[in-house]
Amino acid sequence: MSRSVLFIVNDPVAPPAMLGEVFADLGYDTHQFLVVPAEAVAEPGIDVVFPDPLNYDVVVPLGARWAAYDERLLDTWVAGEMTLVRDAATAGVGVLGVCFGGQLVAQAHGGTVTRSGAPEIGWRPVDSDSPELVPAGPWFQWHFDRFELPPGATRLARNDSATQAFTVGSALGLQFHPELDGPLLDAWIDHDGAEAVALGLDLDELRAETARLQPGARKRLDALVRNFLERVVRQPCPS
């Protein structure tokens, strides 16, 4: 029986990238739902009717340029997306939250999201308390906020700047961007490269480092998704 995954594309410049490839390689039918279209990014507090998460086996809320605690969004679609996440978890649907999506998962389950005192952009070390679920390694970061764990959650990974991964029920929340590949980095640099420069990064060096580290990150991402499906969602993966 085929399985399906819904990628919630909160921001038009934050697509699934390598995550879409991994789920497709595992035989999942992949679907995307765009929350804020390009013409609305300047005024993102729009009304959104989300798909029913129970129509899918896995839901993946992705990144965004905004804050999960932005009042403009809390009163509109962030509230709806948090309801979707909770409904999915109640029904046992797998939820894999990425960066903003991971923050939203934490917030939906009673955790908090705040501005970080140590924003991260680029490839950063991540220490894993559960490498059988979340591999350690350099993972790509691009975030200015951070989450605090919701009640009952289990911390899986961290670094000096933030908690990097946790589980709660059938959800896995990540602070880092495992989906990042070269084309996605180029899109983010075109959109927000000044943020990286302000933190002292050289954009050409960041591109070169990404080209060097992406193959290893792709292998770790494959392991992460398989582990998530088998250990958190309890869905068998093809060998």
C-alpha cells in the first residue's frame, strides 16, 4: 500500500529540496501545500484553509522567514497550522518539523519560541544524544529564533546555540535544515544574503562548503528520515 507525505511550504523560498527526494526514494507519494504565496510575503497574515492531515501518513512543516510567535501570524495561519500539528499527533500521523516548522511543533505542544541570543547561519556541529535517531554531524543552520521543549518532550540533539532536535509523541522537531542543497542555498542567498554577511560569513566560502558537505549531509538525511519513520512513526521502510 502506497504512503503519502504532505510538505507544508510555509514560505515560497523554503521548498522540500532534498527532503522531497528522500521521501520519494522511499516510495512515498509527495504533495505540497503552499501557505503564503509570493505575492503575500510582505503582508503574511492571511487566512489559510489547511488540508486534512489525516489524509496523509506524514506531514512536514518546513521553514519560513517569519517568527512562529509573530502576532500577525498567531491570529491567522500559525494558529491553524498548530491545530493541524496537534490533530496529526493525536491521530498518530507522523510530523517532521524543520526549523520554523520545528519551532511551530514545539509551540503547538506547549513549548515556547523566542529570539535567540546566538543566531546561526551556515554549517554547524550538532551533538546527538540519540545518534540512532538523529545523526550527529555538521548540519546546515539559518535561524534567528530558538525553541524551548514542550512538556513531555525528549531532547535528542543540541549544540552551544540551541536545542537541535526533540520528539514528542509522533512528532520530531528539528532546528537545523537537513533539506539544504546548493540550489536552495543560492535562493536563500539571493533573498537574504545580507543576513549571512552581517554575521561575518563569506558567501562564496559558504557555497564552497555546501558543495563539499552536501553529499555527507544527504546520507545523514536518508538515515534521519528512515529512523524517524521506523522509530517515531512506526512505519516500516523498504530495505
